[in-house]
Amino acid sequence: MSSGLDKLTIILKGTRFENMKTHSKNFELCLRKDVFPYDWFDCLEKLTEEQLPPKEAFFSKLIDSEISDEDYEHAQKV
């Protein structure tokens, strides 16, 4: 891909996807980059979790930053 996922989702917002909008109530949830707790994910068994990990699990050692409230709320909706 020539662009990052975040940029591509912004491009999608400017286009017309009328069929997708009418067939999916949650279409708007697909129009932004999602979040993932990379540092928390250390074994395959965690893929079977049925609940979203706590907000603290989304802390990134790579960028030394925690997830925003807005991003965590989006993850809860998804």
C-alpha cells in the first residue's frame, strides 16, 4: 500500500459508499484506524479473551504513551 491505514480511512470518508452504509448499521466504525494492545499481547491464548483488556493494557512502550480516552471508547464500541 502506498499510504498508511490511517490515511486510507480518511480517504474513505470522502468517498461515497452508499450501498455499504445502507447494509451496515455500523459502517462508521470502519472508517478509522483501530487500536490494538501490542505490548499486552504476548501469547496466542489472549486471542480467546471475550472482553476488551483494561485501558492500562494499551500502554505502548514503543512510543511511551497510553491510549486516549477517545480511542479506548472506540475500541469498546467495536
